[in-house]
Amino acid sequence: MSDDLLRQLNQSDRQAAAKTIQALVARGPTIVPKVLTGLTHPSEWVRLNAATLLGDLEATEAVPALIDLLHDPEFIVREAAVTALAAIGDPRAIDPLIDRLQDSWHDVRQAAAYVLGQFGDARVVWPLVEALADEDYEVQDNAIGALQELGPLAINQLEQIVQKGDSAQRVAAQNALDEIRAG
């Protein structure tokens, strides 16, 4: 990555970074290879802003590197990787995003719960139901929103869990159905 691009991405001021990212998006996908190198930069701000930029560019070639970034030591970088993967919308990200529902940091869990409904995949239903028991209210709220976004896909699977799950699963699935229908 050129030194100029690195300097541009090395910003902790979110407003300034957003303006920089917007300007870089205008340069188009030709900058993706250079931006990818920013995902392993020592600065958390470069990693965060590179992930955001790659999401804004909807760079599918960045999906494996962004999945790796879900294990970054900095929660703000993991959160940016979640958001970037959702913006790209590649189904390879579903299972790693489900795993982020167990992240140690609540902001990352909130982001994962928020975006999983966008994928329209049945694999996310039960993990979202389990997220309804998270200690963080926003995680719970985002899980409900994601289940609502899944609509009939979630309702059908939840109804099956109510019929065939163990007692704890039946209760959780029924509560989720009640929330969706009240929604």
C-alpha cells in the first residue's frame, strides 16, 4: 500500500476517516489490492478504516482477509470487519459471523446480530434465537430485528423448533415467535 494511502487511512477521528473513505471509494475497485495490505497493518486505525473501505467497495476478493480480521485483538476492528462483510454480502461470511455472536465484546455481538438477517439464510435462525438470551439488551434487540428481517424463513424454522426441540429450545423459539409477531 502506498505511504500516502496508509497515511490517509491512519485516522482515529471517525468524521475525518469517513470523508477519506468516501474519497477513496470514488477511486474504485482498482485500489482494492493496496487496501487489502492495510488489514495487517500495525495500526488498529488503518485496519479499521481499510476494512470499512473494502466493505464500501463491496470487494468480494477481500472476504477471506476480512474473515481473518474477525479475530483481531481490537474490538473496533472486529466490529468494522463484521460491518464490511455484511456490506459485501458474501455467504462465505455467514458461519464466521455467527461465531461473532459469542464475541467477548458486546459491540461486536451487537453488530453480528444486526447483520445476520440480511443474508436470508436458515443457518442464522437458531444462533439468533440463542442471542435473545445475551446479557446485552442491544444484542437481544438486534437479534429480534434480524429474525423479523428473515420473515417466513425464521417463522417456519422457529415453528419446527417449537414442535421438535428440547424444552429450553421450545421456550426460546416460542418467545422469538412471539417477539416477531408482536414486532
